[in-house]
Amino acid sequence: MNEKTIWDHLRNKGLSPAGTAGLMGNLYAESGLNPKNLQNSFERKLDYSDEEYTQQVDGGFYKNFVHDSAGYGLAQWTYYSRKQALLDFAEAARKSIGDLSMQLDFLMYELERNYNVLFRSLKSATSVKAASDAVLLQYERPADQSDAVKTRRAAYGQKYYDEFVGKEETSWTTKSETSTTSGKKPSTNSQETEVKTMSNSSLVVYKKISPNKTSPRNHAIDTITIHCMAGNLTIETCGNVFAPTSRQASSNYGIGSDGRIGMYVEEKDRSWCSSNGVNDHRAVTIEVANDGGANTGWHVSDKAMAALINLVTDICKRNGIKKLVWSDKKDDRVNHRNGCNMTVHRDYANKSCPGDYLYGKHAYIAAEVNKRLGATTTETPAVTPTTGSFLVKVMITDLNIRAGAGTNTAKKGVIKPGTYTIVEVKSGKGSTAGWGKLKSGAGWISLDYAKRV
């Protein structure tokens, strides 16, 4: 039967018992382990049975196999580039498009070449549930990724594990198992290693994967890099910008002024965003639309800011980032000193990105995210009080004037974009760069949103 053939093939390719079972459970959910399976809705649409469709493709009579959007085979390959690769693989092997051994070889080829992080995790997996979830989220990626679907697919995998490994008492937690392949129950203090996977944000409402990426990334995610679009682009338009290979640029996510979130490069892959490969291999990059132009410091809307904080919080939670740390010192950022794990594009290239508005908001973003992570944030790092005047340029349009040095003092008005003289600097709540006293006597402004000239 196909089950035993598939099990043996995957195990011979180096997948662990739990990894093999997790993968098989997903394949069963997709195709019933039938390598000739044609997506049910397309049987009616094309008026072909599984056998007829396979014969028509093999004989060269059906010409639209690559572009018909019909799921086919063990993994229900659907996207045109993957179906083209499957067809080329079959032709090179001189096998039927529905040949089981050929499809298993192609499956391993695709996993090892295009999903290497997942492939490595399946080789060391010790939990059927964790392996199954990883395959679902990173490889199959069905429209329905609910907990119910995850549980059902893991149950299919567990069935194969129990059948081919033994009737052990196996936990479905992602952190430990209570059985081994030898059938012997380990001691109660035995802990297995969790399958290491990278998932994507469930906050995404639009997806257009860019070809401009490096797959997979070579570093665990531990950094956030926020960019500005330098324009009021929708998430769909941003996706179109990153679509051509000639563009040679991309980001992991994008946020529109309406607060909607798009994904262009999965988190398992490195985007081409910050003019620095080392940074982008460890960072999740986020482009944010601007509802104001250069004269506002590339302002972003309140909805975009709220979505940005939600997205960064989600990224941190899923990737084990316990605390977000910002520094106004470039040396801290690029060298990840003093715990700093937020970087900006201007650190690596002669650019203003992410604009003065977002740049000045990084301390605020870190503080808001850390509240949600349950981490403590020092909102008012020590600023050495200074006297003596200097000029600053204010570019944002909504910078408040305060009665004193801190957001805990009364608002006295709003300062217009322009150049102003600061005569004194003090530390205070709500600003990392300190508060500057205006020469006019109007009050104090946060220097997070002003640049010395």
C-alpha cells in the first residue's frame, strides 16, 4: 500500500519518525496519499477523473497542466511554478506525472532546495504535532489554518506514527514526548527538543510573494527593521512594486495608511530591504505607508501606527523576542549592543528612511510593544542636562509644545515645521533624546522629532 511505501521513502531520506508522520498526515489531508489525485472541484470543471487527467497530461493531449490552477498529486501542487517544476522533474525521470516514487523524489527535492529550514526541522523532529503544524504553515499553507485543521492533520500523522513505530503513549505537545521509537517510556524528567519553525503573522489580509528574496534566511529572527514607503501606497500597490525581479527589492511585510497588513516575503526567508544582508537575514522588515510627504518627516497615520505596533508585538511573541530595545546611537543598533534589536535603513545606506517621523517614534513603539510583551521599558534614559544654544529642524506637523520637560506636563500648543533655537536640554518622560527648551519661551519640545542643523 502507498502508506508503507511513503513511510519507508521518507525515513530513508533522513526524516525522523515524528517528522515523517507529521508530513504524511498533511499529505493524507491534501490527497488521501493518492499521487494521481486531481482537486475535486476541477474534476467537475474539467470533466476528468484522476486517471483521465493523468493520462491526458502524460500523453501531451492536455496542454494546460501548469497554468490551470488545479491542485494535483500527493501534495496537491497548485501554483504554476511548482507544477512546472513537477512536470519537468517527471519528464527528466521519464516517469508518469502521477508516479508515486517520482513524486516522493520531487517532494524531497523541493523541501531540501526551497524549504530547507523546514526540511532540517523534520529530520530532527520529536513531536508529531509540531512537525505537522510546521508542514501545514510553511509548506502546504492551506486557506484554512485554524486550530481545528491543525488538530485534524496531526491526528492523521499520529495514526501513521502509531502504525509504523509502535503503540507508544505519545504526547502531542511541541516541547516533549512521552515515548521513543524503541517503545520504551522515558523517565519523567526527559525532555525532547522543540521543532524549530518560523511562522507568519495571522494579521496579514493580503499576500503577494516577491521573487526578490533569499531562501531560507541564515539567522534566527531577533531584530525589527521599520521602513517608510516614501509614499501613500496601498498594500496591493506595494506588492506590485516588489513583484518584478528587476526591482531587486522587497520587505517581509507592508502596512497601508488604512491599517491593513500585507506580506511579500515569508518570515522564513530574508527580504532585500535594508541595503545590508547581515541585517536582513536576522530582521523582519516592515514597510509603512506615509500619509504625509517629506515636509512632514514622512508622517504615518494613526491606523498604520496601531497596526505596526500590533504586528511587531505578534512578530516578537512568535519568535521569542522577550523585549524590544531601541537606541538613538547607530553604534548600538548596527552592533546590537546593550540589547538593541531595532535597526533602521539609514544605518546602512545614505537614505532618510524610515523618515524623521517614524525614526522619532521608535522609542514609543518599543515601549508600547513591551507593555504587551510584559517587559519593562525605561522610557526616560538618562539625558545629560545641557545649556548653550543650538539649532534644530522640526519636520513633523503635529509636534506638541509642553509646559515642561515631559509628556506629564501640560500641552501649550503645536509647533510648525521649521528651524528653531534650543537653549536648554533636560531628560523627561516620553522622550529618549531629551526635551529642548525653545528660545522663544513658548515651552519645551521632544528632541526625538527634531534634528540638529
